[in-house]
Amino acid sequence: MKNSWLLILCVSIFISCSRNYTTNPDILSAERMLNTHPDSSFLILSNMRHPEKMGDADYAAWCLNYTHAQYKLHKPNLSDSLIKTSIEYYTQGKDKRHAGIAYYLTGCIYRVNKKNKEAMIAFKNAENLLENTGEYRISGLVQFNMGYICMYDELYNHSLKYFQKSLRYSTLANDFKTSAYAYREISDMYNQLNYPFDSVMLYSNKALKLAQGAGDSLNYYTILTRQGELLYNKNYRLSKDNILNGFRHLQLNLPYYASYLAYIYTKLNMPDSARYYLAISYNDSKQNPDAFLGFVSGALIYKNNGKYQQAYNLLEKAYAKRDSVYQRNIKSQLYRIDKQYDLSEKEKENSELTIANQRKLIWISFLGFIVLLAVFIILQILNWNKKTKLVQDKKVQALEFEKEAAKTKNKQKREIIRLNLNYKIENTLRLNRLKKGILQQDTKDTFIKEITHQSILTENVWKDYIENVNKLFDNGITSLKETYSDLSYLDQMVIALICLNVNVKDSCSLLSMEKNTMYVRRKTIKKRLGLDAETDLEEWIVAYVSE
């Protein structure tokens, strides 16, 4: 028995040693040029005839480096067919470094093909395999890609953690180019998460310095332009200079940058320049998310020239554009609540389980028939138990997720209704200010009539709001009316606003009511509900409709 175990150990060592990395000089030469001259690397690998007839080690290395060169050169129609050969070979041979690189390239291919979920799983496998291998450069790129996927799904806290890990790895690898990108994205995440503005600019300046040192002009001007966007309402002249640099060198998203420049030149009282960039921003206003700024700039120009009607028309377009972007963002957010996937411990556990099973299969292949059969049966039982537990855990998680998604969706609907009401309040306040600013009586009457039609809540609109609030609270208002029949239609309006957590001041604005009148109305409601003077009306109503 002792001799059998010794024989098995020797066979294992022999097989492991036979799975070395390639010694082919052409492949090794192409690998050395991958980062500096990927086109030359691709040419060498493409000219190798019948690579599939090489030995396993050489063919796996050829597939790995050929796919890597294709990705670096942005070749179209990238496929994962070749890289699968490398993954199979290196995982069986326990070559963690090259297996990790293969999984990294697989993730990149999936990301190019917009398969973000599959890409994240591949990057997770790469992360686990590359740990403790000293391959810091690829590890930094793996973390950066995972951060980018999370950013696409608006999971900014997850994204920030991955970009910070990417920065640590790329710093260890002295990879200044990737470090610059990591600093840039950390700055953007700080901005999205409302970190102090000084911190946002600190990381952006570090990115700018590294990109310049690395000779990465594309990233340099991208960062410079981004700083211009951040400063557009803080330092007009510096913002203008930065955005102009991007406008002249990048030649991308010209209508987008032109909107900012038109707005800034208007603020700097340079109408000719503002008109020039305004015309560019109008060229693609439907695809330009910041066309809002262009419309506002045009309105300011018309206003300064005394053309109030044209100014009003552009302001109307500006707010219509803003509202359409807002509604699209809300729909996108609701969709992601339904579709977003968990990027935490569950995926890590699945990835580790897959790698553990592969290692077990490799070890089992070295044993004799009798030992193989016994271990196989034991592993099947263990795997069945694990899978059963995993299925149960997933069911519990799915139920919890559905409950949380329902709560979040309901909260989003309430917030949309409340935002619509706030929009009406803001319009009412703007209307009052605009009444004072328009001098001609005939223009004033027409303007007030049009904007009043848009801003004031009519009886039909109130019916819709009450009905929507009633649905959000599972017919709570209907139940209240049926129980307390003395409640009037105006009482129901006030109750609907209380359910949406609208304060007394805003309620008075919406109902055109004085504060004293509102307090009298609330006392009347309490009386009709049979409540004593000490009872808090708002708490009582929210508790009633939420039951």
C-alpha cells in the first residue's frame, strides 16, 4: 500500500512537470512584444503555419498570445473559441498565472460582445487564480474591468472598490497608464457618490499628471475635458480652457462639449462665441444629453436681446429635454432593479467551487480504479449536498430579493409622484417671479395663461393623483372614505398629500390655500375621523393606509 501511494505521487509529479509553458522561440518573442508592439506580435503569430499541430504546451501558448494580440488591436468578431483551449490546458496543469490571464481575456471578449454577466464571472475566476502569483499588471486590469461593469450598472460603491484595487495593483506593477485610468475613474465615482469636491479634483489631477507622463494623449485630454465639466458652474474661464482642449484634440462628442461651451460663453458675456458653439450643439440635440445647457444658453442670448418669446420657447424646450432625460433615467433605474445581479460572495463561492471541483478531478485521475470509484462516489454525495443547500439558499435569497424589489419599486413610484408635485410647485414659484419681470400687459396675459395651464393642478389632475396614491397604498384612501363617510373631496386631497409626505407649506402652494386655512382644514379632518386633539394626524393617516 505504501509503495502504491509513492507510485501515485511520482506519476503526479511527472504529469505536472510535463505541463510546462512553451519554449517555442517565436511565441516567446511575440509575447515579449505584446505590450509595446502588438501589431508585430500579431504578425509573428499569424505567420506560424498549422499551430494546431504543435504540442499541447505550444498550442495553448499560441492561443493565449494570439487572442491577446487580437484584443489589443481591437480586431472585430472576437471569439472565445481559441482561449478555451488555453483555459483547459492551464487549469489542468495548475498553472495559475497563465490560467488567470486566459480567464482575463475571456472576460474582455465577453465585455466587447456586451455580455456583462458572463464577463464578470470570467473576471472573478481570473481574480482568484492570479492571487499571490505576482502578476500585478493583469490583476490591475481585471479589477479595472470589474469596476467598469459595476459603473455601467450604476453600482457605484462596488465600482469604487474595484477601481481602488486596480490602482493598488497597477502601482505595484509600475503600470502608469492603467494607474492614470484608475485615478480618473475613482475621481468620477467620488463625484457620483457626492464626495467633497476637493477630493474629486485631487484624484483627477493625479490622473492628469500620470496620463501626461505615460504619453497617453487620449486619456490626458479626456481627463482635462472632464475637469472642465466639473468646473462649468464654478470657474467659467478655467472650465472653458479645459473643454476647448478636449474639443480641439478629441474630435468626439462635439455637440456634447459644444453645449457646455455655449453656456460658459454666455456667462462670460461673449455672445458671438456662444452662438457659434450653440449651432454645433443643435446639430445633434436629440442624441446630446446636455442639449439642455444649449437651450438654456440660447434662451439667455435671446433674453439679452429683448426677444422674450424666443427665449421662452427655448426654455420650454430645455425643460422638456430635462424631463425626458429624467424619465428615461427613472425607467432605466427600475429596469436595473429587476435585472441587476449580485457581485459579492455568491459569485465568489461559485467560482471557488468550480476551481475546487477541477482540482479534485485532476487528483482523482491519478488514483487506481478502486480508489477512483470510492472517491468519486464520496464526491458525488458531497456535491449533491452542496447543490441542495445552494438551491435552498438561492430560493431564500430570491424571496428576499423579490420583497426588497417590490418595496423599492413602490418607493420609486411614490417618489415620482412627489417629484411631479414638486415640479408643479417650482413652476408656480417661477410663474410668480416671471409675472414681475414681464412689462407688456398683452404679452404678460398670454404668457400667464399658457404657463398657468401647464403649472396649475386641475380637478381632473387631482383625481388622477388621488387615484395613484390610493393604488400605492392598496386602496387605503378608499377604505378611509368608506369607513368615514363625512370626508369631503378636499379632505381626500389633503390626505393624499399627507400620504406622500408633502409638508404644510408645499400643500398650501398646491391647493392655493393660506396656512391658517390649512390648519383649520386639518382640524376638521381630525374631527370627522373622530380623533382627539392630542393625536398626530399625519402619523395616524400613514399608519392607517399602510396597514
